Amino acid sequence: MNILISILIETWSTLAEMAPYLLFGFFVAGLLSVFISPELVEQQLGGRGLWPVLKAALFGIPLPLCSCGVIPVGASLRRHGASRGASTSFLISTPQTGVDSLLVTYSLLGPIFAIVRPIAALVSGLLGGIAVTLLGEDGQDADANNESGSNCTEACCVNTPQRSRMIRALHYGFVTLPQDLARALLLGLLAAGLIAALVPEKLFADYLGGGFGAMVLMLVIGIPIYVCATGSVPIAAALLLKGISPGAVLVFLMTGPATNAAAFATIWKVLGRRTAIIYVSTVAVTALLSGALLDLVVSSADPASTHAGHVMIPAWLENLSALVLLGVLGYALIRRYRGAGTNSTALGEGGATMSDTIHLSVSGMNCNHCVNSITRALGEMSGVETVNVNLADASAVVTGTQLDIEAICAKVKELGFEASRA
């Protein structure tokens, strides 16, 4: 019983410390979803050379996209004219950070990590994009058609009056985005509580030290598994307090969100073998180098030094924010598993012609960004009138005239998912 109480206390302590910052991060993420449209990003990332690669890394840093959600968005960028290098830069930098995860990083790990994470994400994305530009496969692939007239289904493009922009921002920040983060974030908090309560102090420091061995271990753990950028922070904070060096923690914070086995396989299929190898190699090398540099700056003997200059928030406000955050996450989970993770679009003028209807089973969707990407891609196809994609039951319903089931399934597969007639 004492162990259980200790786990609950540690979990609540971490939750309370990060809650005010995460709630503010949700708000800012909602504003970004309204004012930065996919069309704007695609317009800026078109063309060849290194400038689009740099812009792709910069665009990706504040966006709250996880490594599963960034894959279809990256594929969409490629399909709408972004270079292979720019697409890769976006795929590397985006999942490592987000405005919400950076604020949580500041709350739990302090200003040093909050500064280093976006810099490391920018450098890794830039280097990966440059490497793909110089060494990647030549020629155009099937998803690089530079299409125009696309139909945006994000919050920024919903056809509603201007005065409702704030409502749409709040809905995205406190309803849609938490649906994507809630499960991973709660699991991360629980893992942090378990580590803090059960792992002896300095266990990792005694057996691994603060050197290269700890970084390689974090690299081996972080590359194949998926941990979202926000959910990884509580785990990183617990590891730091148990003796893992700041550099090794940074390796985990970079590789956990940026890579996983499923994302690697999808990039291999969408952007090619050589691009996929450059992608994972760039993340691994830059993570190790960034970790080594951080250990030169921050003493591994004093993890608390990373919190230097940290702003203290009153305990009552932290606890109140934690209750609000639990309510937001709980509501998000209820909506997700009751089938509220649905997006649809209607195209054309809806004439009186008879329409075909195709029901699809779609596997691989993990978040609302996956839903939006599929909705948008299918909505651009010739003959398609309406698209309704449901995250909860992994389905899609497409209506239109002279629909080609094979072409529709192929379009879904271009984004990294699997589709078949239901």
C-alpha cells in the first residue's frame, strides 16, 4: 500500500508541475492550428535547394505533431510539391518538439533543456534535409505531383465566420489535440511515477555513469519505440533525477519522439530506401553529438542545475491546473473511444446524379492529423464528392461518381496507411 501511495504522490507531483504550462501550450497550439494552414506550409516548402529545407525545419519546430501524425503530413507536403529534402527535414524536426512539449520541458526540466531541444531539432532536421538533397534518390515519385486546388480540412480552413476563429482555436487546443496526446501523456506520467517511486536513487549513475554508454542505451531504447514529444518529458525528468546524465536524457528526448519502427517503414515506402536510412542515421548521430555537447555544459552530478532560473508557480495554481488538465484529458479519451475522432468533407455542388459509395477499412491511423490527411487526400481525387473518415472504428466512407476503389486504396497507401474494402 505504501508503494502504491508513493507512486500516486510522485505521479500527481509531476502532473501538477507540468499542468499550467501544458494548458497554456494547448492554447497556443490552437492558435497555430487556425493561423497556419497546410496550404501556407506547402507554398513555403516548394522548390529546390537548401532554403526550403531550412524553412521546413523551422516550420516543424512549433507544430504539435507526433511521429505518427507527421508521416501523412510529410507525404502530403511531398505530393504538393515540397522537395524530398524539405519533406525529410520536416519529418525529422517536427515530432521532436511542439509548442506544448517545449512548455512542458521548461516546467519539468528547466530552461536549458527548453532551449536545447528546439536547437537540436532544427540542426537534425537541417542536416537530414541537406543529406537527402545531396545523396537522396533522383527523380519524381508518385506522390510529388505539385497538385493545386487542394481542399484543406484543418481548423484554419473551415468555412465559418471570422469571429469564430477563437472558438475553433480553443476546440482544437483543448479537444482535438488532447485526443491525440491523452493516452501517451497519461502513460508517460504513470511511467514517471513508477520510476520515481521504485528505482533507487543514482541507480543509473552507479551502473552506467554519465558517459557514452548511457547515451547509446537511450539511443537503443528511443529509436524503435514511440514516445510523443510531450509524453516523453515526465519520463525524462524521472530518469534525470535517478542519475541518467543530461546528455543521455537529451538523446532519449530526440530519438523517442522522432523515430519508431512504424515511421521508419512508412518513410521507406513513401520516400524511398536511401531517404529512410539517411533519416534514422541523422537522428541517431545528431542525438549522440547533442547529448555529448550538453554534458559538457551541464554537470551530470547535479541534475537540479538544469532548473536554474525556473519560475515558481503557487502550489494551489499547480493543483488546480492539474485537475483541469485531468478533466481535459479524460474528456478527450471519452470522445476518442466513442467515435468522435471523425472528419468529413463535401465537395462540388451536389447535383442530382447517382453517387457511388465505398466503405473502407483503414489501418494505421493514430491521431486526428492522420484523419485530416486522409480526408484531404481523398477529397482531391477526381469524382469524389464526400469523404468521412472515422478514427475510432478505423473506417472511411467515400461517395462520388465513377469511383476507382484501387486508386482510392493506393492514395491512402501513399500516406503510409493500409486500406481495403470493408
